Amino acid sequence: MTLAGVSTGAGKAVLSYVRECAAAQEAGVFGASFRTSSEYAALANETMSHATELEDDSVPDLIYSVGIFPSVLALGEKLHVSGKEVIEAFVIAWDIAGKLSLPLIQMGGLSRGMAPAFCSIGIAASSAKMLNLGAEKTTMALSVAASHTHWLILSQTGTGSHLFEAGLAGRNGIASAMLANHGLRGQPDIMEMP
């Protein structure tokens, strides 16, 4: 999916933007012959993965792999973590994203458009794990990620903006963990609030 997404309109636009940012060369961008920061690699790779619309929405939680795999791989590459740690990070991200979506689905209050929001929080948790953050900083990473989940649920299907949602989930999840590691704080009980 990702390699096919390189030649799409959304893929080309995001690749052009990411290349122009000239960020630190920490992780590869699939099919693009350049490296960038882990956040920008997640942004580009997740957008391109979603660009073909061939992703696998899982049932019953409606989470998709294009919103998780590229981010975990990008940060894992930057940190030089083992394959075992990458698999563990993927499981953490998927489990958290899925568990957050299930109660809303059961109440009838979730649409497919919420997957990026839950992926951001899951990726923040898996990024915190790969960064070896303690309980307090991991809690802050989740809180910061919750601030990135305010997407409008109006359908952008058929536009590049819709495809970009997956990229934002990855970039925001990684950035949330890194910001928490640098001391950015949020509400520690954000997940318990009504």
C-alpha cells in the first residue's frame, strides 16, 4: 500500500512537504530515497499507506494498521530497538487504540473517522515504551496525545486531507511521547474524564 501511495496526489504532496522540511535523518521514507525525522517519516509513510484506501479496518474496533505500523517502524528505526521491541510496540499501540474505540462503538457513538484519534493515543503509548519513559511521563504522553484527537468527524473521503489523517495520527503520537519526555504536561486523568 505504501509504495503504491508514493505516486498518488496525496503521496506526492506530503513527500514534497517532508523533503522541504529537511529534518534530521533518523528514519527512512518508503519509496522516496531520503531519510527524515521519525515524526516526518511517520507522517509521510502513514499518509502514503492510506493513499490507496486498501487498508485493513479491523472489526470490531475499526482500527487500521496504516495508522500504527509506519509510526512504530519509524521510531523503532531512530532508536535502533530490536525486532521484539518493535512487535511489542505495535501490540501496545493496537491494543490501546482498539480498547478506546470499543466502548464508543458499543454505545453507537463511533464512526470510522475516529480511528486516527485512537491511533494517536496508542502510538503515544508505544512510543513511550520504546523511549523507556516511566509511568508519569507515559501518562503525560497519553494526555498530550489526547489533545490531538479533536478532528472533525465530517467525512473528507475522496480528498487528500482524508488520507493525511493517518499521517497526523503517527506524527502526533510520536511527538506526544517526545514532548512528555521533555517535560510537557497534561491532565493525568484525561482518560477518566466524561
